[in-house]
Amino acid sequence: MPLRLSTFAKFNFILIGILLPLLALNFYTNQTSNTVVRKEILKSSSSNMQLLTNQMDTMVDQLSTFALIMERDSSVRSYLNYEEVHYPYDKFLIVSNIQEKLKLNSSSMAWDNQIAVYSPSAKEAISNTGNITYNESFLQKHLSTEWAYTSPDYRYGSSPYFLRYFVEPNLMENNAVSSYRLLTEISFPAQNIIKMLDTFKSNGSIHDPFLYKPGIAPIMNSYSEKPQISILMKHLNGSKLKESGNETVQMNGKKYIVTYQLSHSLDWYLVDFLPLNDVLAPISRSSKIFMGSLAILIGLALTLSFLIYRNVQKPILKLVSSVRSITRGDYNAQITYTPKNEFQFLINQFNTMAHQIKELIETVYESRIRLQEAKLKHLQSQIDPHFLYNSLNFIQYSAKMGNEAAVISMTLNLGAYYRYATRLENPASTLQEELELIRNYLEIHKLRMHKMNYEIECSDNMRALEVPRLILQPLVENAIIHGLAPRSQAGRIRVNGCREAGFYRLSVEDNGAGLNLEERASLLHRIMKSSNEDNLCGLWNVAQRLLLHYGPDARIDMEEAALGGLKISLVWPIKNTEG
């Protein structure tokens, strides 16, 4: 049977069908917005990192170019033969010219810088600031043609700086300072880079850029979150970085977008990270507003569903339940629920209708009972008068023959039989009394039919059962007339009462002619019909009384008897009160 949903269930499914797409749409929109914003942030951050790195590399390359130019300047080249100049004034002129050139070119640079020229042979140094002294051990330690990050000293106070050398000759065959004729040193403080990072972070930006190289302390902007950078450094130290890239890193329970770009001039990474939650805060806020609105809609939907349930569904359920009760035969069904709406009229009318139906059913039932009593009395009045005449003739014949015992037996059994059969005041009796009637009836026939035998067996727990009067007599009569009478052989009838699987069974079987399967089915169909069209008075009356007394679960079974003839059984359900 296909599942049928109630109107209330359909309404709730429609509400769910409306709300679920909204929830799915919000989820999809939120995910799409997050993905798009994330891509744009990564794209923007990568572009900013590349731009900032290019600016830094450009400044560093300008400084390198400036140092290289100064190395090849004629005034600086004159410093190669400085130790051969004997006159102090000439030496002074050489130093003054070089220092003036260095100051002039250094001041043209946007970054703070310092350039110095060393003469290893003369063990002297000239710089644009004038504070450089020749220190061969320092030169020996830091001599490199690549930019090196150096700890703070007298050059820039407390600020570390980057340092690079250009040598003459320009091939570094060994690290001995004395092997070179001229050294040109260019340096700039890390403060230049910090200012550039500060400018990038200015105007309330959530970016936090810094310069990173494995194994060296990072160069951070002035407003850096040092604890966060320390955690990020541990992650970067354990990662194999490409030339550029980005990734999402979890720090202190928050997600950060990390973007990095390699500076080819300094061989340091420019790293920037920004909190993903702060970036996506507007989207998250919009999503929360939407979810709040959706929660309000769900609340309103639940309220509407509750109101419909209380004012519509509940009265309908009460009506349906009561209608089902009436369908099952419970005509006392009344609805006690009192809704304060239009259903009150329907419920009142239903209660009135149910009460009227109950009264009508009781009237009809009483009429049927009276009709059944009339049928019983009619059945009792239909007792075959030939049976009485034949019995009396038997008594007369036996008396003439002097068979006193037969006369006494016939008289006693016939008297007991008619005393029970003609008692009309009570339509029911015990099964024990009914079996005694059958015994009297069979004894009468046995006296008349010397070749007939019978057996009556019944469970003790059934003998006190109340059954309709004369419920068995038509079955026994039918077995004698239609089963045994047509045959010349000795007749045998067995009456049995037993209890089985929730039912009581009363059976009458004979060793007579019997019926085949089709004949049994046809006869059973005719006697179970509500009308007696075939004039089957005895069996039809038994079937109708059985159904009327025990309900629709009662039935009549027909089968081939173990004795060889026909077996007819009356079957009715055991009531709970009967155990």
C-alpha cells in the first residue's frame, strides 16, 4: 500500500522545501564569496609583494650600480697608486677628490647609505661619511661580493646593515685582503627596509610584512606582531619555499593567509601575512545576518505549523480517530476535545450523529434479536412431525411385539428430547445440555435403525459453554437423513467438541455417502449467504445464528470425514473472558 501523507505533513514538507533551498543558497553564496574574496586577496597580496620586492631590488641594484661606477671613477682609480705618492699635499688632494665624489653620489640615493674605498697596500680607507677606519680583520671576515647582513657597529649605530664589496681585480681567487689592490664597500642600514615596510603597512592596513631568511633574525616593520611572526618563523623554517607562493597557516586558533616573494638582489624572502577571518569579516557578518533572518523565518514557520496543528490537524485527527472507532463498531465514540474555532461545529455535529447512529444500531440490533428469537421458535416449530409420528409408530409396534424395554427407552428419550426442544423461554443453553439432546435424538434413531452407532466426545472445559439452542441438532439430522439413510451398511456418527488455537470446534461426521470437493464448496457457499434463496432451512439457520451469536470470525467448515462420509464443523473464537 503506497504511503499517504496527511495534509499537515504535506504542509510541513512544503515549508521545509522553502527553507532548505534558502539555507543551501546561503551556504553556496557564502562559499562562493569566500572563494572569490580569497582568490582576490591572494592575487592582490601577491601583486603587492612583487611590487614591494621590485622596489626594494631596484633600490639595492641602484646602490650596487653606484658602487660599481665609483669603483671605475678616475678619481677613485687614482687611489690605486696612493702609496707611490710622496707629497702630503698630493695625497690630500687625492683623498679630498675621492671623498667629494663619494658624498656627491651618495646623497643622490633615496636610501641612507655609506660607501668606502680601501687600499690594502696603503692600509687606508676613504668614505663619504669620514668615519671608516681600515680594519683588515673586519674586511677579512666580511669580504664578499654578495650582500651580507651584518650586526650593528659604529657605522649605523644600533641598526644592523647590509654590506657588499667590489674588488680590484674583480676575480676573487682567495680571501686574502692583501691580494687586492682596491676594495669598494657599499652598505645601507636595515632601517631603510623597515621604513619601506612601514609605508606598506600604513593607513590602517591589516598586512604585516617582514623580511625573512632562514637562520637569521627577521627584519620586521615597526608595528609587527612579534609573537605571531615567531610562530610563523617556525612554520617557514620547516617549509621548503619556492621563489614565490602563498598558503594558509593556522596560528593560535586563527587562519592566516601567508604570501612570500624572493628578493633576487638580497636573497631574502619578503613575507606578508594577514588574518583570514578579518578579511572575510564582512562576508561572515552578512552570512550571520542572513542566518539570523533565516532563524526568524524558521521560528515563524514552526509557529505557523504549531497553530495549524493545534487548530486544524488536531481536530481532524480527533474526527478521524472517532470515525475509525465507529468503523470498528464502537458506537460510543464521542469527541471530548473542544477547539475554539470552526471545527467546534463539526465536532458537535459528529457527536450528535454518533449518538443517533448508536441509538439506531441498538434499535436494529434489538430487532434482529427479536427476529432471531422468532426464527428459533420457528425452527423449533419445524421439528419434523414425521419424526414424532415414526417414533410413536415405533412405540406402538414395540408394544404389540411385547418389547417393553424398547418402548421404555423410546418413551424416555423422546420425552427428554421434546421437553428440551420445546422450551422457548431461553434461546441459549449450555453445551452439556445440547449434547444430552443430541444423545436422546441419536438414541431414538438408533432404536429405529438397528445398524447405527454413535460417539459423543467433548472436552470438559467446553461443557459449561453457553451456545444457541438446537445449534447441533440440524447437523446431526442432516448426517442421518442425507448421509446414512441412502446407504444399506451400518451407520456411524461421531460428535466431537474440542479447543484449538484460539477457537472452539464442534464437529459432526458420518460414514455416509459424503460430498466431493465441488459439492462441499457449493453447499458451504449457499448456506453462508445472508439470504435463504435455496430454502436450506436447517443448515442456513445454523450458519446465520452462529454468525449472529459469535460475530464475523465464526464459520462453518466442511471436509471429508475420517469415517468416510462428510464432516461439518462449527468454529467460533474464544473470548478473552473465557480464558
